[in-house]
Amino acid sequence: MTVKILLAEDDERLRRLLQLVLNDAGYEVQTAADGGRAIEYWKKWHPSLVFTDLMMEPLNGLHVLRFGQDHYPDIPCIILTAFGTVEAAVDAMKKGAFDFLTKPIDHTQLLEVVKQAIEANLQTKHHYQDLLGSSEVMQALRNDINSLASTDSTVLILGESGTGKGLVAKEIHKASKRHNGPFVHLNCASIPAELLESELFGHKKGSFTGSTGNHDGAFTRADGGILFLDEIGDLLLSLQPKLLHAVEEKEFLPLGGTKPQAVSLKILSSTNLDLKEMVNRKEFRMDLFYRLNTMQVTLPPLRNRGNDIIELTNTFLTFFSNEFDCQECTLSEEAFKIIETYSWPGNVRELRNTIERAVLRCPGKAITADCISEICSTNDHTQPENPKTNLDLVAKEQEFLLAALKLHNWNKTKAAKELKISRSALRYRLKKYGITNS
């Protein structure tokens, strides 16, 4: 992935020279002649790192640094300063600058600082690269993950649909002592009721009609690692006593089995339902609730995450532009305003889907406010997410793709035109679903 460097310097000759040095080293560079313009580029262009001169008018380098610390604290910001302002540069480092360089700028030192900044940023993001966001609530969540992962106690992950409960479960696995063991994800809402017991605990050959062999359930597959029971609130009441025993004793009896099977694992569960209210209505066992709820974490909805919305938007713009093999898309100021003020009832999942659809419609172009408004207006929030419905939609999309390809004898250019999408978008969809002409 291309490293993008924003360079703010009011000396035109020096600005052009440094841009040339960085370009020759293989970096993509955007320049700005003052702090105000640099901040505008930072919002729209989302660089990998930033160089800013300290003394500029009307907005100086400290304004640029302050903007970065408030909105993009993970992006390294490096101060360029003349000899007489070194003390000010040191003060800037105390305020969050990654480093400073004194003029005249040594080109070897410049490239070394770039390398160090990129490496430091990668290390910072390594463990929590999927949990994006610099807001206080997300920083607190990343800090909580280590304590949630430090023991084998059960963890209940709460939050609205689309907030990233599955991502948190995976990060707990990565941070735990069981990180080298399996991570088994079982969605209790997506498996037919008659198959769920077998998927949890497995079965022996001949235990029911059609069981022609032994089958290992999720508990067996997760032995030595972590079992993540997603949408636990949808678990049948009739299965809850058997799950309670398995959670308490770390042993279970497969369907048709005669000997209990012991396992060593950590159990995570998640739901967007109010389990306490379900306990009051006798729809969920109180004892199971407390067994699964030894430790608890609640994920914030996107509307409560402040500037994370813009950070996530920029990340998704870059990601889908790369996925669709097109020039990176940008958002108009009006489009950004809509994204900032929209309530995002579907949370991060809805934002990601909205940006994906916008990039598909406008590959390599500026995305307008009308485009974002239209997509948001067609997002359906009337029903909770249904995994079976999602599977139907995926199947329908694959059907349309195959129909267009067959109609044009697998000519991708003509098929893309038929579907009213770009050729790169078609390639992305084919790769996503593993569709080939074979």
C-alpha cells in the first residue's frame, strides 16, 4: 500500500525540494503552503504521516499538530524548524509530535525519520488494527481488552448490531494466553434449531436419522482455544441447561454419546438483546446469564464515538478504492457533513456498507452529498439483522453476476456495462464470491 505524506512548508523552494526527495524514495506526497490548507488536505486526503513547518502564517505548525492530536492521534506528525526555534519544536514534541528536524534538512535523516515513523505506526496498530477509532471510548476499550483476555473467565460482549462485537472477540483471542489455539465462532441465530445442539456439542454416528458419521461440535473444535457464542440471546431455552453444564464443568456429552468429553477453553458470548429483561420474562436462564457474565464489556454505538466517524470513513474510502482498483475517491464537504450528522442506526457495519456502495457508484471520483443521502435513505432499519436473509441476498447477487456473464459469454467488460458497475467493481465481486468460468 502506498505511503502518503502530507508536507506543509511555506518556503516554496524547500517545499519542492523535499517533495522531490520523497517522491524519488517512492512516497506519494501532497504539499501545502500554510497550516490551514494542510488541515484541509489532512481531512480529505488522509495521509500516512505529516511533516509541518513550525512557523507559518496564518496558521502555524502547532495548529496542524493540535488538529492531528484531536482527530488523528495515530498519524505521526513531524515538525520542521529553523535553528532558532528548536525550543519550540521540543515543546511541540511534548504536545505529541513524533519528532522534529532542523533546517537545512538532511535528506538522509529525512528518509530515516519517515521509515521510523511508518514502523512506529505499524507497531501501534498491530494488535488492534481492526478496532479503528481514536475516541476516548475506543481507547478505553483497547485498554480493557488486555484485562478481559488475562484469565479464562467468561466474557459477555454487549452492544447494538454492527458495533463490532465479533472484532472484539477476535482481539481478546489475540491478546490471550490461548492465542495459538483455535478461535471458533458459532452464531446461535443462524443455525436451524434442530441442528444447533449438534453444532454445539457434536454427535455420534447413528444418533439420529441421517447421521452417517461422527461430528465434532464447536466445544470440541475450540479445545485449547476460545469459543465465541455469538447472538447468545437467541439460544433455545431447551438447550440452555446443557450449555450451563458445559460452561460450569468444561465437559459435555455429544448427541448419541455415552462418555462425557472434557475440554479446556475460554468462552466468550455476545448479544444485542437485553438479557436481564429476558431473565425477568423467563426467556433466559438466570444461572446461565451469570455464568456467561463473569466479565462484561459494552461497545459504544457509532453515534457516540465523535470524530471516529470521519476516521472510519477515510479508512473505508482507501480500502474500497484499493479493492476496486481505482483512483482513491474523495468526499465533498457536504457529503462529510451528512456522514457526521447521520445517526447510523446500523453502526460501523452500516457506515462500511454505505462507503462501499458509494465507491462502487463513483469509482475514482468525488462522492457527492446526494449520493450519500440516497444510499442512507435506502438502508433498511425496520427489521433486526437476519443471517438467513443475508444469505438470500448474497445468493441473489451471485445470480445476477452469473446471468450477466453468461449473457455476454463471460466478457467482463460487457457484463459490467450490463450491471451498470465498473469493470474493477465486477472483478472485486467475482473475487469476493469465488466465481470463475470453470
